[in-house]
Amino acid sequence: MPLVDTHCHVFMPELKSRLNDVLARATGEGLRRMLLVGFNEVSSFEALSLASKIEAIKCYAAVGVHPHDAKEVKGEISEELLSLGENERVVAIGETGLDYYRNLSPKEVQREVFLKHIRWAKKAGKPLVCHIRDAYDDALAILKSEGPGKAGGILHCFQGDERQAREAIEMGFYISFACNITYRKNDALREVAANIPLESILCETDSPYLSPEHARGKTNEPANVIYVYETIASLRGMPLDEFADAVWKNSIKLLGW
């Protein structure tokens, strides 16, 4: 039963410092693909470098600038970062988007940099990885206005409602659920996962962040994606292996890995 983690940051010190153990636990749960996602220029280089070196699991990278770091983009996206997007091991652009919860970059700057990433992904012909928090309607409006690329994309660590999920799906996006779907008070999110089309669902950890309910406060890691799979399979009344097979096919269709 092959599993995927479509959003993780194993290049960060919390996980990289004990990477062999992290990977051993991941393979033990059946993990076969991981997408290492950069959030600024430095981490994008790190994501690609580590994805190229890991042998235990087939890994790929996404490169881009997180909305928290949007203020660091001066003018256009750097040529160095754009060049990473041409690497065959880079299968997506991002993570990018809008985060109005923390507002670590001015909203207008976030929107401008998000637009630059949308255009970059379209030109590169690669899916767009979107981080959206407390900004779904604005982000969806921008995607509709600009026109998403044919390659589609991912709304990572989805936290919106069913209407927003379906609007994104109509534009060719996949909805990726993380370990916060296991949180006791997240009934609304579980309802979304139960109701949207199976062919639009992906699973992730966003590790080292967002550990599952039973391990909150601890460092998350890719092996914990199994709890996302188990939760959604149960919600949908599906055998775990059938749900895992569907997510595997979804990930291949989008990311070509």
C-alpha cells in the first residue's frame, strides 16, 4: 500500500538532524513518495539538494517563496530561484499564496508575489503549491482572475470550507489534507474531506509542523501521514488500501512522479 506525503520540510534541522531514523519510520509505514517544499530561496535550494540525495524514498521538490517571506522579494523573483524551477527533480512551484493570519508580509506584497508565482508556474508548465490561511476568497479570486495554468496545483494543508474547496477543484486544483484533520475540534474540515470528490484529494504532513492529535506539541514527521489516510478513509467509509490507491493515482496524475 504505497503512501505519499505531498508536503514536507525534512530539510529543516528538526528532521534533517535525525534523517535516517525519520526515513526508516516513513518507509516502515509504506511511504514511497515525498514532496520537499521550499519556502524561500535558501530553503528551495535545500529542498532540491536533499530530494536529489535521499535514496530510501523517491523524493522531489517544489521551489518558491512563502507569503511570510514575500517581503523579501525585491522586484521580480530572482534568476537563481527561477533556474531551480527548470530542474527535472522540481515538479511544482511554491509554496506561495496568502496568509492573512500572521501577516508577516504586507497583504498587497503577498498578493503581488502570489501573482508572480502563478505566472511562473504557468510558464514552467508545473503545478502551483498554495499556502492559504484566512485568505481563501482573496486567493481564489486572484487565481480566477489570473487564470490558473493547465498543470493545476495543490491547496496545501487545506483549512477552508467545502464551497472554497469545490471552487478550487473546478480550476484544476487538488485539496491536500494534513494532520490537523485529526484534531478533535476540526469537525468542519473532516466534513469537507468526506464530501469532496475522491479524485481531488491528496495527503500530507507539513512536517515538522502540525503533528497529529495524539502527538500535538511534538515534532511531526512524514510517517505520520498514515493518520491522515486512516482518518479520511474512515470518514468516507472506504477500506484504507482503496483510499491509499486513489491518493497514489491522484499524486501521479498531478505531479508525474
